[in-house]
Amino acid sequence: MIKISSFNVNGIRAAHRKGFVDWVEESDPDIICIQELRALENQVPKQIRELDYHENYHVADKKGYSGVAIYSKEEPLKVEHGIGVDWIDREGRIIMAEFEKFRVFSIYAPSGTTGDVRQDMKMKFLADFIRFGERYANDDKPSVFCGDYNICHTEIDIHNPSKQHKTSGFLPEERQWVTEFLEVGYQDVFRELHPGEEDLYSWWSYRAASKERNKGWRIDYHLATPKMAEKAEEAEIEMKWDLSDHAPVSISYKL
Amino acid sequence: MIKISSFNVNGIRAAHRKGFVDWVEESDPDIICIQELRALENQVPKQIRELDYHENYHVADKKGYSGVAIYSKEEPLKVEHGIGVDWIDREGRIIMAEFEKFRVFSIYAPSGTTGDVRQDMKMKFLADFIRFGERYANDDKPSVFCGDYNICHTEIDIHNPSKQHKTSGFLPEERQWVTEFLEVGYQDVFRELHPGEEDLYSWWSYRAASKERNKGWRIDYHLATPKMAEKAEEAEIEMKWDLSDHAPVSISYKL
DNA sequence: CATAGGATG
DNA sequence: CATCATATG
């Protein structure tokens, strides 16, 4: 069994102060897909770097902004950064680690909440990203795209859906994009293991005590090819840790 | 007896979080000369504004920067802001409150620690300020200029003096300026009440545990005309409070 | 080392 | 509401 966790840490240094290392030791994932590192590699706290994982990073040009990583107990056979689109790759949003039996991606899609300019870039990112996804959809080697997509797919993925139809992250065109990505050949592994189950979220606003009231959004996914998804056994959102505004989404695969 | 406190709060909002109101209630000064407010008047915490003091402010153009105030139990007969030099007055460094029997000033001299440009401005400020001091030196009404001058006068006003002769705040020309200000007709009231006494400081760097080791500087003064200084009875640096990197310098005058 | 404001989420 | 960068001290 391989346990893979997807976790937007909202600043690895902040998460470290709140007990990131305790989480790693207790949850003990084999692979951790990190998003929003908000640090350069050499700014990652020493206690984290001393964990028994191979670390691979893809950071943004801009300091303190974005950045993804994959930590793995096993050393990857190959690591790739970005998707080959310059402006995207300078924002540190995609990294891939290839192992003998599968590939893992750590993905951080742009947020569109700050206005039209960023919303337009988000949609551009998504358009390019779907083509990137097509490259791996029919490959013999199973793949899983873990990360923060900043989109809730369906009404049960967001609290108070009726009031959110004009909110970035739940716009019709964004939700449609998730549907299209699934049509390319990916499966929403967490949802398949918890079909129809309500009130399962992976992000809560820091405002208005959203987490204690569980007024959240499910925007962090494992999107996997069928050969990967069929191996999934158990999926959990690790809500008990308060390390970030997101919670780790951890899934065990029988590989 | 009138107790006047001079206190660089290093951000009134931060000082408030650490118990500024407790200090006011326990120390109970009649007049508080505040420096480095680092807030607009309407950003001052409500609990402070609800204290039983008349408040008068002189803030900087730049938000979160500099700013002085005088809080007084009695309402001033007159309040004046600045010294009539535009660039100085836009930095919120001087306010005067006039009462029946005396005048009080709250002064915040520039720091020169960030480099030559600011050091030059500090010396320019001091040159203009000495002319401002001359206006009140021979006035019948006693005056006291309370504040943070960012200068240690003599070797006993700074820890480790032999190593500081090239440090902004203890440069020969700065120390000479204090001497000249005294020659204009002001007295260093705290020092006159504690002549020759060592290890009396009003500021400690936040670095290297300077305060617990009492590795400080005395840069906050009551500089008073003779008619004011002769009324001083008791002077204390209130080190027990940890509200700022400075401590309040409180002197009681028999007026 | 600490306080602010500003950008970003 | 929170994290980070930058200016200032």
C-alpha cells in the first residue's frame, strides 16, 4: 500500500510552526504532494528537510509566492517541472515524479478570487492544463494528479451552493472544466470512495470561524487515470490538523 | 505634583496588545508624551481612546510611520504641531501642548541607522530643531521637551561606549549636538536627578536579549528650561513594563 | 528582533 | 483572516 497525501500548506514555514513535522510522522504518507510552499528550497525549515523523504521542488520566480513540491520515501526515477508554457512554469505550479509503477503530480491551479485579470489567467491555465493531462490519460503507466485546483465540482462539494454560482471557484465554466478533465480520462478518486457523502471539504476560509462550522469547499483532488483509480482503497481528509486553511487529502493505493 | 512620562511605544497598537492601558492605570501619569505611534488617530485602539485623557496627535503623511501625541488629564490651553519646516512636519515628529504654568513637547528625532541619507536628514532635523528650541529657552513659561532623540549624550548613557563611536546615535557630532542644546538653555532632567549613575538606559535592541542583560542606550530625555528643571523631584525609567523596545521615562514636577 | 502596510489568497 | 515580502527602526 502506498499512501499519497495532497496538501496545500499555505506557506511551509507557517505550517512548520504549527506542527507539520508531527503530522508527517503521525500520518506517515509515502508521498506528499505539497502546494503553496511560499518559500525557496533553502527557506524550508531544517527539521522538514531532515525528514526521511526525497524532496523535489518547483518554485515560482516571485519570492514567497506559490511553489509546489513532491516528497517521497522512495527516490523518483524521473522528475519533471512545469508543462512547457512559460508564464505558467514561472509560477511554480506543476511538478511530476515518476516511479516504477506510477506517476504522481503536484498541482496548484491559480486562484481567480482577486479579480478578472487573475480569473482570466486561471481559465487560460486550465485550458493549457487539460492538454497536459491528455498526454498521460491513455498511458500504460498509472498517473495521479494531486493538488489544489481552486474549483468545487458539484453542489455537494461546497457549502451553501445556491449562493455561490457567481463566486470564483464555483463558476459554471470552472465546474464544466472539471467535468471535461474527467472526460479526458481521469477519476475523482476521493469522491468515488465517498459517493454522495455531504459535508466533505478540504478548504475553509480563515474568516468567520468557517472550519469549526465546517463551512468549506472541496477544491483539493486526486485526479487519477483508471489504472491508478482502481487501486485506491481508502481516502481521508485529515481535518484534525490545523496546519493551514486546507486539510491534507490522503488516499492509500494498493500498488 | 505633575507626573510627565515620555514613551516611545514602537506602535501604539502593538503596545496596546502588551498592556499599555495597564501601564497607564498603574503609573497614572498626568501627561504622556508618546512617540512612534505608527498609527492614524482613528487606528488607535478604543480602550486607549476611552482613557480619561485629552488626546492630541501629530501623525506622519506615511501610514504606519512615526507620529507623536500628548495625552493629558487636563485640557491644554493651546496645541501646536511641527516646527514650521515642511519635510519635518510631514513626518509627524513634534507636538506641543501649552498649559497655564508650563509647556510640554513630544519629540521624535529621526533615526540615522539605515544609512547616510537618513543620517544626513537627522543632522538637518537637529539643526532646525536647535533653532526651534531657542524660541522657548528664555521664555518666562517653563518648557520641557520630552522625547526620543535617538542620541546618547555621554559615555555613561550607553553600554560598551568604546565600541560605539562610529555608531549612529553615538557619533561625536550627535553627542556635540546634545551639548549645544543644553548650552541653549536646557537641562537633562533625568541625569540631574541621577548624576553619575551607571546602567540607566531607556532603549534596548530587540536582538540578543539586550534588555535582560541591560545592554541599552539612554536616548529618551526630558530636556527642560531651568524654570522647569528646578521643579523636578523624582525621575524613573519604568523598566518593568515590556510594552516596547523603549521604557517610559517618567518625572514628577512640583508645579 | 519587531512593527507596520501591501499583495495575494 | 492569514502568510509572506519589504521598509523602517
